[in-house]
Amino acid sequence: MNIQVMPKHMADLIAAGEVVERPASVIKELAENSIDAGATALTIEIKGGGSAYMRVSDNGSGILKEDLPLAFRTHATSKIRSEEDLEHIATLGFRGEALASICAVSRVEVLTLAEGETVGSLYRISGGEEQAFESAGCPKGTTIIVRDLFYNTPARMKFLKRDVTEGNYVAAVVDRIALSHPEVKITFIREGKQVFSTNGDGVLYNAIYAVFGGSFAKSLIPISYELGGVKVSGFISKPLECRANRSMQYFFISGRQVKSVTAMSALENAYKNSIMVGKVPACVMHIDLPAEAVDVNVHPAKTEVRFANEKAVFDAVYFACKNALMEKDTPKEVSFEKKDYLKKQPQPQQQPLAAVTAVHSKPKEDFWQQKSAAAFTNEAEETPKESAPAPKKAETQAADIAQLQTAAAEPPVYRSKRVNIDIDFDEAPASQPPVSPTVQEAPPVAQSEAEAAPAEQVQEKATVEPFEVIGEVFKTYIIVQQGNEVLFIDKHAAHERILFEQLKADAHADPQMLMEPMNVVLSKEDYDAVITNAALLEKSGFIVEDFGAGTCIVRAYPMVLENADMKEVLEETAGYLRQHKKDFESEALDWLYHNVACRAAIKAGNFTSRFEMERFVEKLLSMPDIRYCPHGRPVMIVMSKYQFEKQFGRV
């Protein structure tokens, strides 16, 4: 086999695979070039998820006309001049690969006007080949338009996701750019609509507010610390506002978004003994250290870094977070929202008394404080006779008045349809045994109606042998004697399995609608996973809608999750859907049912009354197929009388 040098075009296509993976990669490289050029305002626009159209405009220093063709050649850069420059890189880009890789797989158009020039330049290049180079009028700065990404490499184009998904990847990159450089005004336009715009005032909190909204920004506390030449600043979440996954952890090293295990470990160590198990803190953290103390020349994407002294970075991050938590994390305050239920009541069509009309015209909030029943009756008597209805007896009037007072004083009771999923744990005195349901004789039904009734509506209750609940140990395991056997039941595992099976059986049951829909802010990757799988979530009992800009609206949830934290549940679900995109729908549904059942099941260590235990054991023993929880743990261990007596040497 003869060895030969690859053509330049083929080499560029191969190199582009390391730098340009999707439209988000293009936006990242172009935006970083704009920031390196000293831009204070940056506009990013995409169409068709970025595959069809991308535009990045800045007001930076621009590119000289004579340097414009050279900028799109491989390894052409203005960032470094010698080997020594690699030891203290202060710019976001420096390899000289981005523009060459982008133009090799797309159609690129550049409009630029550099400082000191009076006329701008227009440069077009397609597939790495120059198409046009001429003078043009344009404002100071650079505008780069990228069209038809991967048009000449269809094998790579088929690996792109839907336009919505690719657009969300781009939005995630823009979020990081806005958070890494709050001093730059970032405007993001998606499919012709402006998604957000930062102030560019250099205040990180304002950038966080613009990107994620007020609910997330208000859950943060500031950090500021310096140790051994490492300066740490930014914001971390309060312990009570921690999340189910690490998708909202953002670390920036000298203005560069990176993935740092050192910083992540230091952050989470600072929260030890302050947050619940399974929760992780969120953060937007800037770490500044001398350029020679960090190596960013590790990977073409420049998201991985190496520290010359990892302990110094760990200590600075740890003490910055620990000090902030000790000084600024205040206890959660209790607040009660006053609701005027009277305003929600519809006005009655017919009034029993003419005076009621006059009374209801007064302010509702202080009516019952100012008027007594006697005064109300006096006003009714003074009403002109022609407008009053037929007179009533004093007893009837008093009854009407009392009924009206009671209706105004008590808020309305909102009732919703319940699905028979929860085990009936109605409290009763411990001394009373469980009462067997009384079977009432149904009225006679015509033969045709009986034949039309579906067979599944007729269910016979499984026969349960007599049992006796002995008690409970460790507030976790219920001890039951049944015949010549002793049963040890793990109440959480058993309850979890019961709920899991009933959720699967009632897969399309009506969910519980929220009176006030809940907004949940997610990272763009998690947000895309939730919106993409909205139909799947609905099958498991969640109704989630797209609110835009990384925010989802939860309108309904499975009825068994009455006391669960919906925000935490959705965050954990989003993380699973993001990490298991290739799972079959049945596998994803099983996980969702399992997650819901685990959260809704009674917890080990919770108090359970004797009546509850008896009802629970009766329910479990009527379902002999339940042997293991969804995790695979046994729900019951059986020990016979013979085994007991054998341990004591009786047999």
C-alpha cells in the first residue's frame, strides 16, 4: 500500500469532526472569537435549529481586509506567536482550527469592518473554497453567517437531532456564554423571536436573572473568596434549594466554561451535613487564577483543564462556599398567603331577601365584622315593600341569615376525582379491629344490562387467611402471625410494589390537576428532554407544558404524589430522560412508575398505627403475586413455627 498525503479539503473535513459536532459547536466557536475581539455587544440568531441558518454579529475590533482570506486557513491565528505563549493563554480561542473547520462543512458569509478602515469587506467561502471577496458597507465589527451546515457531508447530517433539540443545544451554549461574560450584552434570537437579552453591565446576578428567571436567581447566595492566588466568586444555591442532578452547576475558569471534577468535589464537600442525601447544589461560579497555573490546551473543545496545583483550587472553592453558607444562609421564613375565597364565589341568581342585595354591595372583607344578624334583620324590615319578596317567619329568616353567614365564613371545598391507588389508611382507634366492608345487595338489573356490563367490573376480593399483627420493629418491619408462620414485612418495599403495580394498571387514569400550575426552571438539556417526552410523561400521570426559555409548567401529577416536591420530581425525571434517550418507551415508563411509587410509598421510620398496619397487611396478603419491590428487594420474609422451635431446641 502506497503512502500519500491527503488532499487539503479531505484533511479539513476530518479536522472539522473534532471541532464542529453540531450547530451548538459553531455558535460556541464564533461567539468566543467575538469576545476575544473585544466585543461588548453580541447578537446570536439561529433558524431551523441552527442547521439552516446561524448568525453571530459583534461590535469588536473586526478583521483587516488583507487578513480575511487567511483567517479561514487551518492553524491561522492571531492569539499566539511563540511556544511561550502556550504557557499563559489569556484568550478563549487560540488553536486556529475553528473557522477552517466551519467553512469546510458549510456555506459561510463574512461582513467585517476593522478599526482604521473606512470600507468593510464581504467574503464568501463554501466547502473550504473561496466564492467571493469584495468591498461592502457594514458597521464596525464582524458578522458571520453560516448556512446549510453539513451540506457536503450528508453522513454527518443524518446524525443531527430534530430542529427543536438542536436549537436547545444552541440555547444551552448561549446561556453559558452569557453567564461567563456578564460584561458583554448578549441577545439571543431563535426562529425570529428574541429569547433573552442580558444588560452587559458586568453584574453576574443580572445575567443569571436574564437567563434563568427570577425564581432561580432568588434561590442563590453570593460567594466571594481568595486564597493562594485563586479567586472564587459567583453564586451558589441555598441548601433548601438544592436539586436532584448536576445540570445546573456552571464552572468558569478565567471566563471559560469548563468541567472540573476538582471544583465540583469542593463545592459538594462544603454542603456536607447541610443538604438531604441525593441532592446536589446548583452554582454559577467563576474561578480566576494565573494563566500559567492552568492548562487549557487539553482538548479541541477546550472544556477540560488541568491545574498546576489542584489542592489550592479545591481549598479556595471549599472555603468560599463554606463561609457563604455559614454567613448568608438564613433559616427559611414561614409565610401565609391570604386568599379571599369570597371573591371566587359566584353571585346567586335569586336572593332570599331584598336586603341581601344591598348588603353584598358593600366590601366583602369587613361585612361580617360590621353587621350582626340583628342589624341585618333591621335593614331587611326597612326595605320598601314593593321591592321585597313575600314576608317570611322570623325563624325562617334567622335560618337564612345563619346559612349565609356560614357560607361566607367557610372557604369552598375543592374536590377532585381520586383514583383508587392509595391504600386506605383511614385512622381508627387502635383497640378496634379492622371492619370488613359490608356487601350491600344491588338493585335488580335487567338481563340485557347485566350482559352488557364488562367482565372486568366484576371483581371478587381475594380470600385472606386469618392473621394477627404482632407489632412493628425499627418502625420499618411489620411482624404478622398467620397460621403456623410468622411474616416479617418491609412496609416501604411492599407499599412501593403495590403502588407500582396499580400505577401500571391505571396507566391512563385521570391525574391530579394543580389549582396553581408550577413553573420549574431546568437546564436547556433537561428542558429539551422533558418537552420531547411530554407524551410519555402524560402516560405516567404528569401533564407538562412548554413555557419557553428553559421553563416547564407542571399542570397535573399522579394522584399518589400528594405530598411530594413536584419540582424535585421533575428535575430527577428530566435527568433520567436526558441520560437515557435510547431507552424503549416501556423501559422509560417502568422507571417513571417506579420513581413515583418510591416517592409515594410510606417511608421506613414513619409511625404507623395498628389500624393502618392491619389494613396494610390485609391488602398485601390479598395480592400473592407481590414478592419483590421494583428495586428487587424482598417485601416479606416467612419463618415457620418449625424453624422457630428448631432455634430453641424444641425439635
